[in-house]
Amino acid sequence: MDPFTILRSTAAALPWSNVDTDMIIRVERCVRTLRAEMGRWAFEMARFDSAGRDDPEFPLNQEKFRGAQILVAGENFGCGSSREMAVWAIAGMGFRCVIAPSFGDIFYNNCFQNGVLAIRLPRSAVDGMLAALAAAPAPVELTVDLPAQTLAAPDGEMHAFEIDALRKKALLEGLDAIGVTLEREPAIAAWQERDRARRPWVWR
């Protein structure tokens, strides 16, 4: 995974609550769709009209949100099923950070496993950002500083956010779960050597 340190990017607003993982990526797309193609089908039920064209009523189809790497969303984002493909789809659209008042627990955990920073902020702060992004006539840039655990809002206000120390380290160093485990490879090898001496029959 690419390390996540300081992200300066335009932000997109999706002012909907209870967006579930089925809305993010339909279950049919989880069967034979390559991970690299998941972003193409993200939010497909709302993003496209019956002819497969961009639906102008879908918030993320606004021109000012194109290319954004930060998504600001309503409460309980990513609720529903446990499908990890929902995070793949979000990442496939180019988002590296999702900000919301609350998340579905499994979706929240899956974000960190896939290099996406999920930030919980008070609803009043998120609502303010959603309103500012909606009202702005042009793209608005936010700055997410992971080392400092701060977010600079469109009005210049700084918001501090919490993150588990191990998850923070993994994002900063671009490590997935396997990468984190391999950091302990010398200790693992030493334990295996001791266990071979203690229980040789297990290693035959």
C-alpha cells in the first residue's frame, strides 16, 4: 500500500446517511469483478441512469467533485454487510480518506486494511463541511495531516481526530496486515527455532 502521511486534496460531499455496502457495490459485482475494476461500479445504482450515463442527481457526479481524494459523508456510512469490496470500490474511485460522524464497524475496520483513512468527527463538524462543499461554486481543498491527527476544514478550522496507534503506524508506513506481521519476522523465526528444538515431531 502507498504510505499515508499528509493528504491535500479536493473533497467530495455525499450528504446521505445510512449508505450501506450494497449501495456502494452491488453483490453481483463482487463475484467476477477484478479489484482494480471495482471503482468503475461504485454507487452504480445511484450513480448511473437507466441508460448507463452519469445521473446528474447523484451528488458525486458534480464536476467540482471530480478527482477528489477525500469523501465527506453522512452518519453510519458503510453499514450493512461485511463485504470488503465496498472499500475496494471507494478506493477505486480515488478516495484515500472518508470522513463521517460514524461508520459501520466492519467497513471502518476494512478501510484501514486497505490503506483508506476513516475519520470520525462530531456530526456538527461534518454537517458544516457538507454544507460548505455543497455551497462552493468550485472545488474545495481539505488537508488531512495523519502524523498530527488533524483535519483543516474549508473554513480554516482545525479538527483533531482519534486513531488507533497501530493503525496509524500501518498507514504511515504503507503496511497491510501481512506487512505488519512481517515486521516481526526475526521474532517469529526465533520462536520457530525454539519450538523445533522443544517439539521436533511437530515440524516433521
